[in-house]
Amino acid sequence: MGAEAFAEPVVIDLGTGHGALDSYDRPLRSTVPRWFAPVVLVLLLLISSAASAAPAKPPFTSLLRIPLGPADPYLITSDGRLLTQTDGLITAYDLGTGSLRWQAGRSTPVYRLRTGEGLVLMQPWTTAGAGDGTTAISMVTGADVWDNPRSVITIAGSDALLAVTGTRSLSGTNRRVQGLIEVLDPANGVARWQVRVPSTAVVLGVPGPAGSGARMLMVRDDRTARLFDLSDGRQMNVRDLPAANYGPENPVVAGGVVLLRHPGPSGMEVSAYDPITLRELWTKPADGTFEVRSCGQLACFLGQDGVHAVEPATGDRRWDRSGWQTVTERGPALLAYPDTDISRPVGLVDSDTGRVLVNLRGWLPMAGANSSGDLLVTREAPAGARTMVAVADQAAGRLRPIALLPDGVGECEAAPRRLVCRSTSGELVVLAYDEAAGVG
């Protein structure tokens, strides 16, 4: 407000010679009815309220609609981009604004999209699924960076990319590899170093000493485990491991320790190995465990009698849940399930204690998370025609409903302040929403 608004009022005395009343003793009688003033006041208040009240903002607003077939892949990147693929054309959008960033044409439709070290890694589509070869394009510009004639995979905890030849088996493509393994420089696709596998092997990333980055553990089918420095290919350690069914989750790294489920003298056992020296730390009976998984800083033993969490370095039990069958990691927390149907969790769980943070019975989890890293979940509304969206608020220990999705929209993935959903009309729909909705 300006300073002139606080100036002293100016009074101009016109006197009686300028048409002023002779006397103020007898005011003139008004001819306006007494009811008029209150009614006018009410009308003015209503008009003022109507003028000042902004129209209600819809909970979800459509930011972007992209034609996309049900089999066409899309990907949300960690830096806020949406990548879609249709008939070989890769398109990148800014999720914040909905603007088109770049397009890159491909001669062959893409089987799947992955990212690693600022690159989009693409494998061609064939009638059998993923074909041979990988093309890397820049995530920033869409320009071609390099090609490799084999499958290129990422390795946990490292910027290195591995060019491998996968074997199709019950262990899954690319988990068991054969022939030559090349560790590539992401910048140009040139091999930093290579090692040849005599027959087949399982490869996984394991943590090195503090500050040294990850290493590559290769377990060959002759049960020889070899540990390599990813930077230069030096072999750090080697040892023989027990015979085992080396599948997609065996061995596994949990809490910085390598865990292997294998047959023992009197039944199945679980053994733990130091990731730096490969020294055996402990071996215990599996007690009905059919799989070992990482659970934050713990290891979870999954079996018919429930889930048991142990300290990976010692094997000591930390917590047990007899009513659960499996768990999956979601950031620092876990999703726990009463059976093998991983679409319907029991709840969001504290991995350190096994305590249920948010009850999720009846809700389906989305992929991705909001700006705070919280999980979003959905469930059909009572009428069944639309879907309710809620936040699994860990701090409050409850579900916080946001709103119903628009008609014809579902199968959503979460991103900060955005939902990316498929629609029944054959589109990918980007919805903007207020993450503070429902707080209170």
C-alpha cells in the first residue's frame, strides 16, 4: 500500500452559502424501505464471494496424451524424462512441461528400453523376443553413440556396462552367460577389458572395499568363483563354491555379503561369503528356505513357513513373519505379500524390524514413487468404474487418498508430481497432480 493511503484527510468547509443544510437537528426522512439495506448487503456479500471464489481445481489434469499401443514400451528416467517407442521411433518428453525433447528413428522396433550412464540401451525386436545387438543413444539428445553386436547389461554399483552372450535357460537370459565378456566404456562403447568363459557362468556385481566401487563376481559352471576389479580386469580372488542351482536369485548380494543356497550333507543350506576375500563367513541349514533375497541391510529367507530376516554377516535372526510368503524391496522399505501373487501386498514394511508401516490390503502398488520417495497405490472405487489413487504415507503410518483417476485411465506409473497411465483409447496419458492433496 502506498504512503498516500495514510495521509491526513483534507476537509473543505463549503459553508451555508454553497447549498449546505441550514441545520443538522432534523435529518430528512428517507423514502427507502427499511428492508432494502439488509437485502442489498446480503446481495453484495454474495456477489463478492462469488467473484473471489476460484473454480475448484481438478485433482488430475491431463498434461500429455501420446498414441501408444498396448505392446509398445515406455520408460520413465531418473532425470524426469518419458521415453516412448512406436514402430521403431523413440521419442523423449520432458515430464515437467510435457514438451518434446527429441526423436530418434530406428529401422527395427525395440524390444525393450533401458538406461545406464546417460544412455538409452535398446535391443531389437524379433519373433522370439530380444534379438542380438544393442544400440546406445544419448539420453540428452537422442543421437547415436555406439552399437554392440551382443547384449549389453548393467552391473549394480558400477558405471561399467557388460557386453555378453546370454544362454536361454531356466535361469533367464543374460544371467547365465557364455563365451566372451567385455566390460565397456559407456562413453564410446570400447572394451576396457575382457575375459573368456570356458563354458557358462553367472555374473553379478558385489561391493568392494569402502570407496573402491563395485567388483564383478563370475561363478563358472565348474563352481569356480572369480572376483574381478571392474576398472582394469585384475583378478582379485578365486575360490571353489558348493554345487548349487545358480539361478536368477542365487547367489545374491544382501547387506554387502554374498549368499548362496546349496545342497549340504544333510539337506539344503545357506552359506555366506565375504565379497572382498570370498572367505566363508557361516553356513546354516536352510530350514525350508526356497529363496534368499536382499531386504535392505538384511537378508530375507523365503519359505513355506514364512519370511525370516537374518543379519548377513553373522546369520543371526532379526525378525520372523509366519503369515508372509515373499517380499520385494521398495527403496529402503519392503512390500510384503501373503502369497506368491506380488500384485496384492499385505503392507509396506520396515526392513530393519519387520514392522508394518502402512497397511495395503486391497490396494495395488504402482511402479515408481512421488517426490518424497513414497509409494503410490490404487484400488477400484466401490462403483467399480473408476480407480482411487492414494499415497502410502510412511511418516503418518496410513494411506492418504488423492482422488479418483479420470474415466478410462489405468495401469499407472508414478513420478514426481506426475502419473503416467495407459488409457482404454490406446494412449499414454501423463497426468499432473498436487502431491499435497489429501494432507491433513
